[in-house]
Amino acid sequence: MDTALLTRIAEALERLAPPPPPTPDLKAADGFVWNPGTGRLAPVPEIARVPLTLLKGIERLDTVGARLLGVVLNMAGGSVQSESNYEPQAQHTGTPLRTG
């Protein structure tokens, strides 16, 4: 094909294509929500903040997260002890489940 023809086709396609979405200003707000209709992030004007001391029942999340990270690193061949505070649990010695 002729180069001029290919250039005309490319320019015509560019005119038909929608403009690229604007890059969100991540410093405009403290939080954002994904809007699936527009396919863009929308800033959240005000975030309801709760002091961490008021949250109950999340104390164990640190240890659960560390253990999960340790298991994943162990499965991936990483060094568990150097990467987290993972402490392996004792083996379960209860009655095994019946399968049939």
C-alpha cells in the first residue's frame, strides 16, 4: 500500500477514536472510588475517619497477615524468618475428617 494512503487511514482512525481519559490528580483528595460507568477514578470529597483505637477485633490481623506472608514466602522458596514474624503453628492433632 501507498504510504500516503496509510497515513490518511491512520489520521482518520485517530479522529474517530475518543480522546484518552485525563490522568487523575491523586493529590486532589485523600480517597478515590472507581466509577465503572466512566472507567475512571472519582475523588471522594470527605472521608469518614475513625480513630484506630475504636476499632475492635482487628488486633489479630497483624499476626494473621504475617503468618500468611510467611506461608506464601515458604511456598515460593523465600526465607520466612527474615521476611516476616511468621511463627509456625503446632500441627493439628485432632480427628481427621472422613471423606467417604
